[in-house]
Amino acid sequence: MPKEDLHIKQAAALVVKLEGNSLFSSGNISGAASKYSEALALCPMRSKKERVVLYSNRAQCYLLLQQPLAAISDATRALCLHRPVNRHAKSLWRRAQAYDMLGLAKESLLDAILFINECSQSNDPDLSLRQNKVPDYAERLVKKQMRAAWLFREAAIKHGGVHNQGDGGDIYGPETDDSEWETASESDMGNDGIGDDDDGDWNNDDERKD
């Protein structure tokens, strides 16, 4: 594709993406998802970084629309396109929440742990661990899924952390919040939202500085 055509398509996709961001901010989640779909149709296939953002943003919409399978699909696409592969923190967090919606504790736990690991290495102020502290919302989800998956149960029994009877007790103490449905953009991640995911403006692949 000629560079001029590439720039035109990227610019058109960016305009539609920004329309989606505006709809998301105003609470029109379904409309935002449609705009991100439209932007994906316009965005050149070679513009992988931009497509990562669009898929991840649409995954966020699907989470809020209670469509976990669609959210998992889009988050996975974003993770596959990202370089390095499977290292896009926001997509990991969104997929962790979607797995949680489906009751898939181990899958959710793995993504939540990977998300925390990415935050520990990130230069993004919205993602980096403040004072080396794991975000409360991520810690809650990890503890919830460890209980659900019964990880480290044998070690807890061995060291007296739980009695081996009945339901096994609660290794990790009381859960302060039964709901893990807060999306990262709505909770402790601050301004994760949709509009500021990764890039401000989009540049040509040849000009982009990662």
C-alpha cells in the first residue's frame, strides 16, 4: 500500500476511534463498540499497534456490555498483535475480568498475575506500581481466584493455615468486595479509559517510536 494511502486510512480510522472515545465517555458503550468496529474496518492490517488499541478498547466495551466471550476474543487479538506478544497490560486485565465473569478462575488468575508483572515493568504512570505496591483491585482479584482455584491449599493445610474439613475454610481471609466487575478505567487504574489507551495520535509504522 502506498504511504499516502496508508496515512489516509490511518487518519480515517483515528477520527472514528475518537468518535468512539467520545461515545464511551458519555456512557454510550454500545455506540462506542460500533465505532471501534468501524475503525478496525478502516485501519490498515499492517498498522498493528493501532489495531491493538482498537481491539483492547472494544474489549472494554464488551466487558461493560456483559459479553465476556466477545471481550476475551478481542483482548486475545490485541495480545497476539502486540509486540512483545501477550505483554499488553490493559488487555491482560480486561481478559482477566472476562474470564472471571465466566467463572474461569485459573485463566483469570494467570492473566491477573501477568498484568501485575507488566505493571511492575511499565513506564506508563497509569500502569506502573505506585511505591511498588500491587493495586488493590488486582490484589482482590488474585486472592479471589486463588481461593476459587484452591491453589496452595496443601501448603496452607500443612502449615496450619486451614483445617482440612468441610469446605476447607478461607485461606486468604475475608473478601472485602464480592464484585470484580469494575473495569480498570472505572476503578483504581484511574484514567485507563478508553481514550488514552497507549497512543495519543497514530503515526505511520515507519515513523512510530515504540
